[in-house]
Amino acid sequence: MALTPRNPADMGVVRRLVREIGVTEAQAWELVALLGSDWSSLVREAKILLGKR
């Protein structure tokens, strides 16, 4: 569950996280809510979330 309302402008970043990193859509939305749209930060945290290095 996202911490803030979902911003439609973030949908592209969310879809990219799901497609390229393998997190769920819910996880991607939560990461974007926490970190914003900085791609490198999102990738780092998504990989940690999945246990990848």
C-alpha cells in the first residue's frame, strides 16, 4: 500500500520497475511514494527488497 495518493505521472516509473526489476506493482508504488522518481535509488531499493545484489 502506498503511503501517499498515487500520482498518474509516476505510472511509467512504476511499470518500468515492475518490468525491469521484478517487483510487484504495489511494491513499486510504495518505493516511488518513499523515494520519488530517482531511478538509481529505486533500483537499489527494489533489488534490496527482492534480495538481489
